[in-house]
Amino acid sequence: MPGSIDRHEEVSRELEAITQIAERVHGEIPEENGNKGSDGGKSIEGKEGVLINSVKDELRRSDMPGNADSEERVTGELEAIMTQNAERVEREILEDNMNERSENGKGSEGKEAELLNLVTDGLKINNMPGSDDIQEEVIREFEIMTQNAERVQRETLEAILQRNSGTEYLKKWGVLFEGNRDLDPVQHFKSCVPVVCYSDLAAYIQRIADGDTSPILTADPITAFSITSGVRDGKQKLVPFNDSVIASKLEYYQITQAYTSRLFPAPQRQSRYLQFIYGSRQFRTKGGLEASNASGLGLRSKGFKTYKESNQWVACSPEEVVFGFNYEQSLYCHLLCGLLYSHEVVRLTSSFAYSIVEAFRTFENVWQQLCNDIKEGTLNEKITVPSMRESVSKILKPNPELAQEIYEKCEKLLGINWYGVIHQLWPNIKYLGCIITGSMEPYVKKLRHYAGSLPILPGGYAASEGYFGVNIDPATTTFTVVPSTAFFEFIPQDKESQAEPVGLTEVEIGKEYEVVITTFGGLYRYRLDDVVKVNGFYNSSPQLSYAYPKNSILSCINIDKTTERDVQVSVDKASELLIQETHLEVVDFTSYADLSSEPGHYVIFWELSRDVGNGYDEVFQKCCCILDETLVDEVYICNRKENRIGALELRIIAKGTFRKIVDHSMNLGAAASQFKTPRCISSSNQSLINILSSGVLASYKSTALFM
């Protein structure tokens, strides 16, 4: 057809332009460190390669006009993509240069410094006029990835295997990837490597923690370990942590921020955010590697610090508050610093809804002390952590006018039970951001009470093992999987015992799946212990909602399977009666299976908004029966009818008991902002059961009849 040759030539020129840019970005890496492609040129590996190939495919499909500006435009598009992934480029350049120095004994500090400056300048683009264009470019990149989710998944797995095929773990399972293009990498990988859980990897991880530096799980060195909270079963996990996890986190933040900016454009001037986040206590493994919570490791990383410096957001609290390692003192200082900048704060965030709710429950008790600190310009004497006290004292100056303004607002808020306190005290705030699904659902009602009319933007899908899904529609609690962050598989839950895992694009709408991941951080076909529900697709990438933790099932008494969600539904129904008849609220709850007597029975603990006397026995008894009657597992109902499971027990515990569980979790090394109340406690976690039992004020047994 006329013009088709010109069109072919133009696309060829555009693809050549892309290749030249890619080679220019990676060209400073010594020739001997790069792999040769089939044409003798360098191949771009890792996530950059996945992204570049995505752009190539998009250009091949696009009907782009032929003009002299084509190469310049394509160049700009790819440079924007590479800028958004600059941290990864920086990391790979540094790693390759380090390899070169170790192999050749020569330094290349000049080139490295020049490249680092190039990367840093690229990141600072976000701080310049036109940052909206950068955000739109991030969204465009995400569009391309999700349109090509299946191919991006394949290339992500190829990149992981190409980097790590020489590791001990993959060699053990016979993974043969290096240079073998005749193999289908997905099928070969799945046929060789088994689906595993943490216990299967524990021995490998322990060797790394003890100082073994050989390539056990990853070719890249493991630089630290993130610690899981281990609240439910009392068993913490050490999750390998390296720069690839940081890269995923940055990608997650960039995409999330880009979509959020569409709803809430970045302010023209520098603004502040109030973030209730807390680092956990650090320790060193036998091999000298740092172990801490994932958030703390991320915040201390060079990549994340560069990311923060590149945008217009500034935290209210100094880092010394985040890493003060004293929850009550850090929380007090977060509130104080937030009030000092009350007219500059435009967003308030935390990892989980619990942290924000707990912050404002605390505020109700300390607001007068905070006002006094602001008035006098002197920090409360209860703040004793030296670094925290020094850093906050530097920004605390006498401000009686601000103190009086806050005091008057709080006196009015007392009369309406603190409804809308957040917007009243921070009048320029635009939204709240936190995870509100799963075990956080019970806190949403109280969170909305404190937020008033402010929108709450649900968080994405993240774990200690990585960052996997972003929320691109704040009106929903679904998240769209980012196909370049890991290789995903899903185990169907409707036929679990026989089911083989399916791929990212093979899941079916309306069904539930357990998530299995393969990451750049050394987890291969790893069961994440999360069950998700598929709500739809965004382009070809699934949109998921969190269903429940895989192991959050009350210990089976007689082959029944009562889930966390089942317990939560029952508590919601019983608490409706409680509010109607007493105006008391269930502040928090959990449960476990008491097997100390025959037959075993379920126990549900309630902490209420205030401690009460014996005058509420009748309503508590009614609530106990509702809890028992509304557990919907068919096997549970059948066993209750035949008395193979005993009557459910409701235990009312003293106010503050759940705070003791938080303290216990922090003593084990978790961070307060990492804490998720376990709704179903393992019967073997005697430490938690002892804490709960020590706070029991009253106990009630169900008299519900199962006919």
C-alpha cells in the first residue's frame, strides 16, 4: 500500500532511537560486564529491559505520524521512563562498577560520579515546573505495562532467572536458564521449582543471616532482613531484603502518587505531610546484617531519601521521632510536630488505619499537654529519648496564639465527641491515606468519625516481602497488580487440594486465590499466605481485593474452618446490639480456640470504649448468643448441634489490654505502624493468650440453641 514503506522506515527509525537511548544510559557500564545480544550489542536486563520492550511494543502498535520530530519525541518518552526508574539504573550501574573494580582492581570514580549526578538530576525533575507531565508519564508507563501484562510477567521472570540462575537454590532444582533460549522459561521454572512456604526457606535464610556470603538465594548480596510482626502465631520471619525491594517500593510509590495527583494535584509551594510511622528496634544478625521492619529499612535507604528529596513533600516530624524506638513518646511527638505545622499539612497517612485511630484516641487524652508545650515552647518532660527530645526542641518555639487557637477548637470538639477533629485541626488537609481492608476494617468506622468529611484513600497491596499492587481508583478498595514487581501465580481456593497455580492473566473474576510470588529478592514460588478476590481487570492486569490471611482460621476443633472474616461479621452484628442498648463501642477484638477442655470451644475477647460494672450482664449475654448464632461455617453449625463443639464464650477485657499486645509485639522487634491485630490467634501462642486472659473482667457463655 502507498506509504507503507515510509511508515515501516519511520517505525524502524523510532526503534533505533530507543536502542540508542538505552545504550547511552547503560553504555557507561564496561563492555565485559554486559551480556551480548544475538546481534553483538548489549542487552538491557532487569526491569529496565522489561520497560523498554514495553515501549517498543507500544510504538509498533501505534499509528504515529511521520515527521522530523519523531526521534526527539521517542527520545523524550524513553528518557522520562528511565528517569522514573533512575534509582534502579543507579543501582545496576553501581553494582556493575563494583564488580569491575573487584575483578580488575581498577576504580572508575570519575564515570561513576558523573552517572550518579545524571541520575540525581533526573530525580529532581519532579521538583521543577512540569512535574504534572512526569506524573502523566508514570501513568502512561503503567498503562503500557498493564496492557502487556502477560508478556511483562514473562520478561520479569526471565530477568529474575537470568540474574539468579547460578544461585544454590535454583541449581538445586535444576533450573537451566543461562543462554538457553530453547526453553520456555515459565514452564521450565514451574516444572522444576516447587511451591514453598517460609519454613522451606528458613534454613537458607538462616545461613545468610549467619554470614554465608555465597550466592544462596540471590546473585546480588542480601543487605538486610525485614522482620514480620509474627503477632498471630508468635513466630517472626526474617525476609531477605536488598536493593531490588527498594526499587519495587519506589515504583509502587511513584505509581500511587501519580494517580493520587490526578485527584489532588501537587501544591505549587512546598507542603507538609503528617505521617504516623515508627521504626522498629534494629538488631544485627550473627553475620552482621541489619534486621528491622520493612518500612524502617526503606526509609533509611539512599534510594528512598533521594525520592523524598525529589518531590515537594516534607514530613512534619524529624527522623529522630520515627526512629525513637519508644512508641508512646514517638506518637506524642508526631502529634506535636503536626500541630506546629497545622496550616501547612495537606495530607495525613500511615500504613494502617489502626495507627491513625490509636493516634487520635491518644490525642483525646493529651491535647491539653500539647497545647501547653506549644504555648511555652518547652517539650513535655515525659519525652526522655535524647535524640527525639533534641530534634523536636529545635523546632518548638513559644507560640501562644497557635496554642490558644488549638485549645479553643478542642473545647468545641469535646462537645461533639471529637467528630471531624482531623479537618478542624489541619484545615488545609486534602485526604487521609492508609490500608482499611482485612484486619483494619473494624477501625474504619472510628477513622471516619475522626476524619469527618475528609476522603480516605485506601492503600495498595504490600507486605514485608515486597510491594505488588496499587490503588488507581480511590473510590474503591481494589488494587491493580503491577506486573513488573514480581512473577505472580495464584492458587484457586475453590478446589485447593488439587489445584495448580494459574498465571496473572489467567485468574477469573469473582474467584478467590492464594498469592504465590517469585521476586528479585530471592523468594521463588513463595506462598504469601494471603487470599485475594479478583474483582475485575485493568487492561490485562487483574484488580484484586484483600480477602483474608490464609492462616487466619480459628484452630480447628472438629474439621470446622471459621475464618477471620466469619468472626468479624459476627462481631459487627453483635456490636450493633451493644451500641443500641448501651452506647458502648467495641474498641478491638480477637479470638482463639480453647482446647483445654472437652469439647473445645471458641473464645472471643472484647475491649470496650470504657470499663463497666455488672449492670450490663444481660446485654453481654445477648451479644454472646448473637456471636455464636451468626458464625456461618456449615461444619461449625453441625458440630454445635451435635455438641462436638462447645458453646462460644465472650470475655470482656480491661481497657488498655490490646495496647499491651502492641507493646509485646514491639518488644519482639515489630514496629507500631506495622502492627495488625490478629483476629484469630493460634492456640499455641500462649504469650498473647496470657496477656488477654490477665485483662478479663467478665465472661459469658452462649445459651443459643442449635436445632
